[in-house]
Amino acid sequence: MRVLITGAAGFLGSHLCDRLISEGHEVIGMDNFITGNPENLAHLAGHPRFTFIRHDVANFIFVPGKVDAVMHFASPASPNPDSPYGYTNLPIQTMKAGALGTHNTLGVARAHQARFLLASTSEIYGDPLEHPQKETYWGHCDPIGIRSVYDEAKRFAEALTMAYHGAHGIDTRIVRIFNTYGPRMRLDDGRVVPNFIQQALRKEPLTVYGDGMQTRSFCFVDDLVEGIYRLLLSDEHYPVNIGNPTETTIRQFAETINHITNNPAGIQIKMDLRLGDDPQKRQPDITRAKSILHWEPKTSLEEGINRTIPYFKEKLGLL
Ligand code: NAD
Ligand code: UDP
């Protein structure tokens, strides 16, 4: 297939480019570098099956030649207001990537009669009242809350994707991605994994926001990419959760990172840094992914963190 991947210079997009190329496909990467990094794609420069277009997906997209699949991953993704890369500091760009970007990428899929895959998120469940979250759960979101620029853009993107499927017969897929980590995460986007790993490697205390009793379920990037690739090849049109169901409190997670890195500095509870509308629980129900895609994650948290640390060491000059 000839596949357009938006957000290609980001964390997940760059891993998807690698996977599709390794499967023999041709990839057209697209990105405007608003939160991504060209270094994530540097190793693909000159590859005969990789081309790159620098472009903002909020504007009309023209791709020369035939396209067989479109994977729309372009969007800021960090909720942390302390980082310039957090989506609350890029509110209009985030809404445009999710709304106009989804419209434009669906337009490409329609023009080429290509299959389409939308990167949605567990954030569409908001601060969930159902636990763990199944795809049938409608969510608990504040349309004008702090996180709304992201949640509502993604909810709109899902609705528009289903509308193109229904009205134009586009062969669409929707993946609801739960917290994923691994090499190539931006060091300074304020998400918990880069923050904790950097602090641990510098032997500093880990900053736990709020009381640390909020939970997340962390998936290693290779497992996620496997699930997304299977979904791309499937013919499932309804949303599918992809994530690791092993749930941990953020406090436990900090202790695990300190244990793996032998960091004696402990944790620091930062009640003042508790993020607004921070979901208190998050855990995917992956029954659908198991039955439809025959997929489940294989990498334990300890193994995944150990495979992530060398990237951060290299970036911090600690190797
Ligand atoms: P990331 O910030 O590393 O990557 C996003 C990429 O999109 C960046 O390279 C950025 O420059 C690009 N981008 C943003 N707006 C753009 C625009 N208007 N035009 C062109 N490019 C644009 O984040 P990520 O973690 O790799 O997330 C990728 C996708 O997966 C996002 O859609 C995000 O919502 C979704 N997602 C990620 C996670 C996760 O845990 N990593 C969880 C749920 C959903
Ligand atoms: N968090 C934290 N310390 C940090 C960064 C984040 O305790 O230095 C918390 C954050 O409040 C949230 C969780 O870790 O409860 C996950 O945050 P992240 O930004 O990774 O993504 P989210 O899952 O909220 O989208």
C-alpha cells in the first residue's frame, strides 16, 4: 500500500512509519513539526519507500500519486499546561488538527477511495464514570473544560469519520489509544513518562501531581503499533480500544520508575500542580481488540521502561 501518515514526525507517527516500511509499504509522512521533531524521521531520509511533506493538516491536502490508506495522527497530545507543547497552550491548533485536519484527511481518503484510520483517544471518555472503559461508554466530558479542546476535537473527529463512512462509504477505522510510552517521546512535553524518567535519571524526586491516587494504564509503543497495524488490515469500522489494561496509580508508577532506575530521591507530592479535570481512573477494556484483532499487549511495564530508558539517556547525554 501507499500510505499517508499525518503526525509522522511525532512519537507514534514515526514508529508507525517504521512499521509500515518494514512491512514493505510505501509511506508519505506529513507533519508541520508543531510538537514533533524531524530527528524522529532522520533515519528514513533517502529511503526509497519514504517521502515527507511538510504541511499543516488544517489546510487543504494535496498528495501527488495514488494513496491506498490514510492514517491521521497529527495532533498535539500532552495535557500539561506547564509545557509549551501541551495542548492547552495550543488550543486552536489542537481543535483545527482534530476537526479541519480530520476533514481534510477524510477528503484525501475519499478522493483516492483509500482506507482511513483515525487516531482517537481514551480522553473521549473524559473523567469516566464507567471502569474499565468499554467502547460502548459514551464518556463524561465538559465541553468547555480545560481539556475540551482535545477531547471535543477527537469526539468531533470520530463523529465525522463515522459520517464519511455512512454517507460516502469510506472504509474507515477508529483506534482509541490509551496512554502509550516509549522512545521518541518529546522530553519536554510534560507527559508523565518523560517527566518521571528524566527526573529519575537525574536522581531528582519524581513530581506526583495531586495525591497520586489517580490511575493510568501504560502501553509500550511496540504493542500499540502492532494493534494499530492489525486494525488497519481489518475491516472493523467501529472504535477499538488499544492499550495495556494493567492499571497503576501514578504514585505506584513513580515508585516503579524509581525502583527500576535505582533513584534514591523518592517522590514529591505536588498538590498545587494537580491538573484541572485530570481523569481519576483510566483503564481500557480490550475485549474487542482481543476478539476482533486477536491482539493483546505483550510487554510488561518493567520491560517497556527498560527499553525506553536508553533513548532518554542518549538525549540527556548520559550514555
Ligand atoms: P506527538 O506530539 O509526538 O505527535 C503528534 C505529531 O502531530 C507531531 O509531530 C506534530 O508536529 C504533528 N502535528 C500536530 N498538529 C499538526 C498539524 N496541524 N499539521 C501537521 N502535523 C501536525 O504525539 P503522539 O503521542 O505521537 O500522538 C499522536 C496521535 O496519537 C495524536 O493524534 C494523539 O491524539 C494520539 N494519541 C496519543 C496517545 C499517547 O499516549 N501517545 C494517547 C491517545 C491518543
Ligand atoms: N503527572 C504527574 N507528574 C508529572 C506529569 C504528570 O503526576 O510530572 C500525572 C498527571 O497529573 C496525570 C498522569 O500523570 O494524572 C498522566 O499524565 P499525562 O500527562 O502523561 O497524560 P494524561 O493521561 O493525563 O493524558
